[in-house]
Amino acid sequence: MATLSTKPATMEDFLRAEAEAPEGTRLALIDGEIIEWGAAMTTRNAWHSFVQARLSYLLFRWLDDPLSPIGSLGSGEVRCRLSRDPDQIAGIDVAVWLGKEFEVPPVDPPFYDAPPTLAVEILSPSDTHERIVDKVRIYLNSGVPRVWLIDVELRTVTVCGPDFEPVLFNANHTIDNDSMLPGLVLPIADLFRMKSSSGQPEPQ
């Protein structure tokens, strides 16, 4: 990940750099350094956007269930302060915060000021193995208990946590019985399901 600052940066430095960055540049503040968090892009490919929207819908439906825990969901590079001293700020593809304090999305400050219960990264063709390993490390070290990596082309979800080896789920599997996400039952195939039953086109 490219470093854009040469001294310990503050949240104010980060917000200023983000405002001045070229459109589509994804920045983060990690360990006092402003870095390029992901590939610069102004748009997402169709399947990336579809899976992000589909996952958001399925997670919203879970949270809307009266028996589900209280919380909220953000998507589309939702800004989050992962930790303080030093500040660590990142944008997350899809994230879930559980707890009554997160029942309503924050207004002041206008970002989630705590690590999420679940952070989801949807892999892009430009993502490298090193970049993804760095992101997972940052999330877990910041206290995020669950990280999902979604590979759109392979139609898989890799579940990572601080106390177990990564677990790979494919379209024949279901994510459920996770104590950190009570009541969530998510068949992986549902992430890629079309309304039509005429066949499943392949992601491009």
C-alpha cells in the first residue's frame, strides 16, 4: 500500500488529504500514516456492485428481524475509525455494527467511531494477495471479530477471525451458527442469485 504521509498524521490531516485526492482514490489512516487503501477507481464493475447490493439487502433483512440483535449496517466504503492512539480510519465495502449504541447511524461525528462486528471486503481484480493480507491484519488487530472476503469470480466467502484459521465457504455452503452474528443464516449461493431461474450467468 502506497504511503502518502511522512509524519504521524491526525484525523484532520486524513480528512484534508481525502478532500484533495483525485476522484476515486481510496485512502485510509493506519498507524499514523495516510495510505492508499485500495485501487483508485471511480466506478465498480457490475458484478462487484451487484454482490455488494445483494449482501447489503440480505444483512438488512437479518437485522430487521425482531429476534435479531440491534445494530446497523453501512456499505459503499463506509467510513469507520477502527481505533485511536493512533487514529486508524478506513472505508469498508460492507460492515455491521451490533449494539444499541449503533441502532441509528452516527451524525456527529459523521462516521462510525468504533470497529464493526463484521467487515466485508469484496475483492477487485486489482487486489493483490499482499494488499488483502494487510487489510485482514489491520481489521483483526483493531478488534474486528469477523472479516469476510468475497471472491466474486470464484463465488466464495473466506471467513477470518482472531482465534481461528480462515474458513472458505463456497456456493454449496451456508454461514450460520456464528456467535458473533446471532441468528444470521446466509446461504452463499444467495449472494449471487438472480431473480430469474433461467440460469446463472458467470461474473465477468
